[in-house]
Amino acid sequence: MSEEEEAVEETDEETEQYEYEEEESSEDIEEQDTTNWRGMIKDDGLQRHAERFTDLDSLVQANLDARKKLSKAVQKPEGDASDEEMGDYRDSIGVPKDVDGYDFPLPEGVERTEEMMDAEDHWANIFLDHNIPKETADTLVGEFRGEVQKIMEQQVEADRVVTEEAQAQLKRDWGDEYEKNLIFATRASEKLFGDEFEDARFMEDKSGRFILDNPMMVRMFARLGREMGEGSIGAIATSEEKEGLMEKANDYRDKRMEAHAKGNNAEARKWDEREREMLGKIYGDDPLVGSKTRNM
């Protein structure tokens, strides 16, 4: 073989060796990119974030999905935003334009008072100042009303238990004179308190119970009523009639207690008058002025 042929052969071998090494190097890089792509991330925090993805495709796909969601999201304007920008933002998330856009529904039978309207105006301004959407405010108000209703129902039940216990004790003490003594107690308390009787009958102790419902107070006023010479309260109804009238009186009393617990004083007064009317039919026609407590 001539020197020229040997030189050509060596050149071909070198070329083949170079191409082989280049191909091997490319395969190594591809293998490295596939199995250790996280190693190219220098930041530790980003490396930890990348651990949740199986490959580069899933990482890039997650980034693309996030950008799509972000592009559709409502962005709160920065602090230097114009009034128009803030108005558009509020409209987009459902914030009313003023306090009248919020609703504060009341339970059935409850009358809206001046104090309630002041409180509603206060909370509406808070909602507005904090960009609370009407839908969110409605949910909050509804949940709050529900909690208040539960508390009221629990109070009604607690009042009922206390009242029944007090009535049972007085019935044991007075026997057949129970209803008549209630009339004496009511008349004595009305006369002693005079024009302030309406306020007195709603006085409460530390536990929230009506003071005039306390059996000790009822006994005291019943004794005073007899000693003040209220006179004999003769029954004008037969035994059967008295039983039916007493059932009605007790029913009216329960309804009055329920109305009062709900804050509906007008409704409570209505049932109070009907209860007193039934008791008057049982024990006589002498007028009973004003209202009375739940036991009296």
C-alpha cells in the first residue's frame, strides 16, 4: 500500500471515530436531559417545586395552565388605581354601588326597629369598605341570622322549662287556689307599679329570667293582693267551662312567651290580652289593667 493510500485510510478512520464519539456524546446529553433535568435548576426552592413533575413536558404544561387561569382571573387594582378602575373591579366581583345594595332580611313576625336599621347600615358600610360581594354578604348575614335564631330558640326552651318548674311549684303550694292567687298577684303588682308596670314585668335577673316570674315574687304579690282588699273573685263558669277556658289561657300564654322571645312585642301584647280575658271569664269580670308576667 502506497503512502497516499495509507493517509486516506487513516483519515477515514479518524472521521469514523469522531462521528462515533459525537453520536455517543449526543446520546449522553439526551439521556441526561431526560433523567436529570432537575439538576439544571440552580435555585433550591425551584428544585423542590420541580419534584412534583415527572418530566419537562408536565412542568411546562402546568405553567401554561396557570397562565391561562391567571389571564381569566379578576385582578384587584393596585393602590394608585383610578376610581373608574376600582369601580370596574367592584362591578366585576358583584360589589353593590352603595349600602342599599345589601339585604338584611328579618325572621317572619319580627318588626324592624331603629336600632336594627342603624346596625344594618353599620354592617353594610363595612361590607362596602372591604369590597364584599353581595352574594358573600347574603351568605354571611344568613349564617348570622341562623345562629341568632338558634340562640333565641334555646332561650325560649330554657324559659319554658323554668316557667313550668315555677308553675309546678306554685301549684303544689296553692292547690286549687293556684289560678285565683295568680289574679291576686297580678292585680297587686299592677297597683304597686302603676304606670311603670309595663317596664317592671320585663325586668330580668342575671340569668335573663323575668324577675316577676320568680315563685317568691309571685307568692309575695299574691299575699299583698289578698291583704289589699281586692275582694272575692268569684267563679262565674262551670267546672267544664273553666277547664276549657284555662286550656285557652295556657295556649295564649305559650304564644305570648314565643312572641316575646322573638322580639315581637306587639304580638306578645295581643296574646297577653287574650290570656287575661280567659282568666277574667274564669274568675270574674273585674278588669285587669295592663299586662302581666308569664306566671302571673
